[in-house]
Amino acid sequence: MNPSSTGWITKHLHTLQKKPTLLNKSEEEIYTQLRKSGFLYGVSVSSLTIENKVSLKWIEAERTKVNLFDILYYTYSINTANPDGFLKTTIGFYEKLNIEDKNFLGIASRRKSNEETLERIFQERIQTNESLIQKNFSHLITNALLFLDVLAFDYYIKKGEDPLNYASTLEALIMNTVWLALTKKEDKSHYDQLLLKLFEKSLRYNKDLIQDVKDISELVFKNYSTNLEKRYILDLACLTVWNDEKVDEQEFTFIKDLGKQLGLQEAVVLDSENYVNVFIKSHRNDISYLNYSNPVKHFYNQTSRTVRILILRNKKRLITELSESKELLVLLSQSTYRELNKNEKKKVKSQLLDICKSIPSLAIFLLPGGGILLPLLIKFIPELLPSAFNENKFEEIDNRQIPPSSNN
């Protein structure tokens, strides 16, 4: 199963229904798994239902999509007796959440099947509200507040009410809690600023929210009484104060006071503090905003991994398309040992984009700003070519079939 290809939901849903081990878990077990996977913290390092040797081959956004699907499916299944209504109910839920989102409404209006519609919704939902290139340079890849969808979905199923107001109010409360937690830091680092940006760019319903809360007493938690709601707010606050792997006295006091305001036992508060610290230490290399050294280097390494995965997944199709363009093959081969001139580069770019149009998984290169990724595509393509396309072969084809390009 490839979470970036059309049809992945059909395959995955069949697997979940055939082996319903997910539904045999308690709410506490599921929540613990969500923390362990990193989904609650906005960085999915593993999958709830797919074994690691498979999920680790996916990019983070793909693991996030599958985790979001799994927890929504779990929430629906434990609250209803109609297993066949999940897809339709979930689509209806997101339609209510995104009533003013023209991009989302466009997705819904072009629906072909419930599965395909939900795949497109998830693809749209996991992104922050930044452009492709901005996300790569700022290290903000997936949405930090996706579990809010799960809580709103639970509310929607149980109450049968419009979830938009619920989601908007809870999102504002979470953001104010995060802002307040950050004010307790004695020494703020650039990691704190990146984490704050991660949360702010994840806002969907309160993009113009003003930071005006000065004290924890101003935060109103009385409307959020479920265990999951309270623990999620606490876990995100702990992530905020622990992101630098140390907690000073003011931060510790704030977390204790927050736990009291939420009505949580001290043991739960301590567990939340300890768990997020363990998670950060165990997965520091997987958490983008904690790897802020050289932004350009980070961008290159991150996008290189993504492009390589996309190329390997579409290897056969890509080779087939490339084999139909001998001129492109020659130029790609020559690019490995000499600098192509301006006209040659233009030809390579044009022909590669034509190929990307024919392979849906490579549509990333067609998006605004996607052209900056083309050099990575060009870099990896020669590794795919069979041995028959060696340098001598290219040279022979070049001499016979391709006229020299002009620099003018």
C-alpha cells in the first residue's frame, strides 16, 4: 500500500476490517499509541497499525495520513453500530468543518467515489497553511493540531451537532495555552520560535487569533470534560515547555497548575511531562524543528529523501516514459559529467515536466515552486537506468541522432 497513490484507502480499510485488532484496544491504549507514534505531537515517526519496516519507508506525511485515518475509523467504530457508514460520515464531517474553504469545496464537488474524496481531503488536511517551498524551508511539514479533528469527530458523532464551533473554540483554547506556556520560559531559543510557528501555521479556524492571555486563570476549560480533551491540552503544553529538553521552575509550576485547572490527577501530569521528554530524546533526529542548523542543508536533505522515494516507487513507469525520449536520455547522461548549456537545460526541464504530467505521483514537480526540486529529480534519474544505457551507448546515440545545441 502506498499512501500517496489513489486507492490506498480502499486497500487499507479492507485490511482493518479483515483484522480488527485496532478496535480491540481501549481508549487509553489508543491514546498511548498515538503519543508513541508522535501523531499527538505533530510528527508521526511510526504507524498505529502498519509494522515499522513498512511505515518507515514512507515519508512523514504518509504516516500521518494513515494515522489520521486509523484514529478516525476507531472513533467512528466504537461509537456506532453501522460499519459501512464510516466513509460517508467522515466526508460529511469535513464538509461541515470546511464550509467556507473554497479549495476544500472544490475537492468535494469533483468527487468520484467516497474513497477518492477522502484521500483528497486527507492530502489537503495534513498540510499547514504555507506553500510547498515555505514548508520545506521552515521545516513545518505536517499539521500539529490534527488530533483536534479526532476530538471534533467524536463530538460530531456523539452530539450530532455542527462541529465547526467546537473545533474553533478548542483550537483557540489550545493556542492560548501554548502561548502562555511559552511565556514561562526564562530563556527562549530559536527552537521555541519554530515550535510556535508550527502551531500558528496549523491554525485553521483562528488564523487571526490575538495573543492576549496573561494568566492561566483566563483559560476556560469547563466545556472540555472528557479525558482525551484534557490530556491533549496538557500534552501539547508539555511539548511546548519540554522542546529544549529542560524545564525550569516557572515552567514546572505552570504545568502543575494547568493539570489542576484541567482536573487531572498529579500522576497523569507527571506521566505527560515524562513521556514528552522521552519522546523528544528518542526521536530528536526525526523532529524537523529540532534539527535547525543550516536551513538550506535541512531543505536539501529533506527534499532529497522525498524525491528519491517518489522516484523509486515509480521506477518502472519512469523508465518507460524516459525510454521514449532518446534526446532526454542523452542529455541526462551527459549531465553527470559535464555542465549542460542553457538550451539543453531548457529541453531537459520541459521534457521532464511532460513526463511528470503523465505520472500522478510526480505531480509535486508541477506545483508552484516545484521547479526548484527538478535538479534533485535529474540527479537521481541516472541511477535508475539499466546498464544498457551506459556512457558509450549515450555517446553513440548522441553522435548519430542529436544535433549539437546552440548556446545562443
